[in-house]
Amino acid sequence: DDLIGKLATRYEFSDDFAVRGALSTGFRAPSLQQSGYTAFTTNLGSDGTLTQSFTANTGTAFPSALGVDSLELETSTNYSAGFVYDVTSELSLTVDFYRVEIEDRITLGSLLSADDVSFSSEAVAALQATGAVQANYFSNSVDSTTQGVDIIASYRTEVEGGNLGVTFAGNLNDTKIDSVNAEDGIPEAVAFDDLQRSFFTDGQPSERATLTFDYERDAYTSTIRFNYFGETDVKYFGNDHISLPGELSPTGSFKPTSTVESAVLVDLNVSYQINDMFALSVGADNVFDETPDELGDDEVLNFITNGAFKYPVRALPYGFDGRTYYAKVS
């Protein structure tokens, strides 16, 4: 259990402008999956070959040998400050800055081989007892801080006998690792290695935005939305993860990381209110069929799979399914 609280305040300088702020604490208990999940899988080893892997649940022999006997609560401290400004009767703007400090954050560790845990004979024996070549587990491995800003601007007006709404929502964020929680005698790289660090800090866009236009007239409603996703760049399946000699690449070298480029996806929807009970909607998501850049000859994942994968497989904020259509009655 944990004691949490929240303090919030707001001050209005005028009918059109106000500032606000909040300070709160929170906690999150380990999920059932984090506490009890266990499985054998087949994964890529550091040399690019397929090896049997095992995810051990907390408290069993392998994580216990590395100092993880149980999962503790995640705790957080949250700060925010911002303002609300009604620029005109049609245009409003909100800006909020935030900072979230999380202690004992639960993560799934990287797969560890016998060589990785050779400093502990107990851990080596526990790994061998599973019959797997490598294993991982959940732990309260890291303390982190995420800070950023949310911006929302809304505009509404009448156009040609209908109501037009324009909304911009944007987010800038940055996540940093404050400390790694490793027990005495356990290397930090075992508790939280460079592979995890890259995914933790750069596996999600640091910029995200939407621009939405919606128009209502009589029984019709139409919406067009532009979705912007910033770039991600992680070590998974880059040469920093699976090291290959450059002469194997037609370009003379392999990319050290796996990058998914920034992109704008466009969604379109048109609805008709048939009666008081039913509405018909048709539309398309990702109208222009935007996907990540295909893997090139200088991509490790392309080489080790002999071209079996068309796109990167990690840190894909907008996926690779491309355009989809739908129709529904609700």
C-alpha cells in the first residue's frame, strides 16, 4: 500500500485568462502478467542465430540469484503548470508543462546468457536448469523522469450554414533515466542494459501532433485529421545490437541503429445521421497509405532474415498496415 495525494490550484486573471497548476503523487501495483508471466520462446541471439529463451517470473531461481525476489510498487511524483486563454469567442488556447518522476519503474529485462551472468554461479546454474540458452525477467529496474508540454488550440465558427471546428493538439516530451536499481554485486548492465536504454528513451516519438477539421451541417458530419508522428531510433536489430562485419553489407557497413522516420498520416470520415437511433459512417484511416521506409541493404534485420522482413519490427508508432477502409452503423 501507499499514501498518495493531490494539490491543484487555478487563478483567473480575467474571464479570458487563467493559470493553473498541480502537484500529485501516485503509485501502480505490478500487474498480474508482470508478477506471474512465464514462457519459453525462440528469439534472436546476439550473434543473429535463433536460440531458446525463457521468461522467468519474479521470485523463481534465476531472478532471485540476481537480487530480484519480488516486485515492488512503482511510485510517482507529478508536477504540472499551464494556462488557459480564450483569445476570442471562437479561439481558445491551453498550454500545460508537466514533469513526471517515477521510482522503481517495472521493466522487462533483456535476455541474459550464461556469459552475461558468469559473475554468479547461482545464476548460471538457475539458467541451465531451465534448459534455455538465455532468460529474462521483470524487475523494478529504473528510476526515470519524463517532462514535456501539451498544447491545444481550438477554433469554431459558422461556415455556409454549418459549424466548422479546427483543433490542434501537440505534445513535446523527453524521457531520461535517473538511476538504475541494481542490487549490490549485480552490474547495472544486467539490470538495465544499453538495448533497453535506447528503447526506453528513444522508442517513442518525442514529438506528436494532430490537426483536426470537422464540419457539421444538417444530418452530415465530416472529419479530416492529420496525425504527425516524430522519429524513433533504437538499437534493436541495429549493428549496435547484433554486430556484423561491414564487408557483409553491399554498402560496406551496417546502420548502428534501427530508425523509423517521422510521418504524417491522414484519416477521413463522413457520417450521416439516418434517424434518432442510427448513424452511418464511412471512412479511411491512413488515406495515403503511409508506411515506414523499407529495410535497406545496410540494415542488419534485412541481412539476418534474408529479406523476410519488409519494415523495422520495433518502435513503430504508426505501424506498417497502411491504408484501411471501414463502414459502420451505430
